[in-house]
Amino acid sequence: MKIKFTSVLVALVALVALSACTGNPGEKQTGGTLIGAGIGALLGSQIGSGKGQFAAVAIGTLAGAMVGGEVGKSLDKADRAAMERSTSNALESGPSGQSVAWNNPDSGNYGEVVPQPAYRAPTGEYCREYQQTVTVAGRSEEAYGKACRQPDGSWKIIK
């Protein structure tokens, strides 16, 4: 279950970080809430069966909405831009196992991305797994994910 949770956490952080928000705190929080609710529902649907699965989806939706709202509220536009740059740099040219850091001196938020060796997926794409740490208001969250290079050279978060 830990693997599924960390995959969902990576997706949540990445989606909130890479989403195009206007910078309005209310819109960031709303976007994070909606994304978190969707991911929480997806995670809940992987648990149990029958009525138990329905309850897990409901609980996952609520928990995801709360976490997503907090992440969306906490990371401002400059945080997301710095995190996106460091993630892209780490995936593109970061040495395997070495962190690529970012920080926003205005908000005090910071983090790092540690890429793993690139490999060729069965689909032919080059992919890299990575570990990401984000610290907001002194609280650190750690997640793991995978991104694959797209034909246009950009990196797409897969999980």
C-alpha cells in the first residue's frame, strides 16, 4: 500500500506544482482540493470491494481534498516555478543519485529532486525514477515517481 500512496502523493504534488494557476491563493487552494479529491478517490478505489470499497473511495476523496487543498494553498507560483525548473533539470541532466535543490527565499519553501538512472521503457521512451522532497512551513513531505521523455523533449510525470 505504501507504494500506491507514494505514487499518488507524487502525482498530487506534481500536478499542483505543474498546474497553471493565476497566483490567486483561492484558486490555488481550489485547484489543489479538486486534484487531491480525484487522486484520493482513485487511491480509495484500489482498496477493498463492495460496500467497503465505496467507503474507501469516500474517505480517500475527503482525505485527498484536504491534503490537496493544503498543498495548493502552501505553494505559490514562484515555488511551483522553482520546483518545476529543478525537476526538469534533474531529469534532463542531473547525475543519478545526486540532488538538485530549489528554494524560494520569499516564502521560505524549498525542496530537492534526486533522479535515478535513465532506462528505456518497453514503449521506447527514456524514463527516470526520482525521489522528491518538498518542505513547506517547516514540514517535509517525501514522494517517489517516474517521468518519461516525450517526443518534444519535455518530461511527463507517469506516476
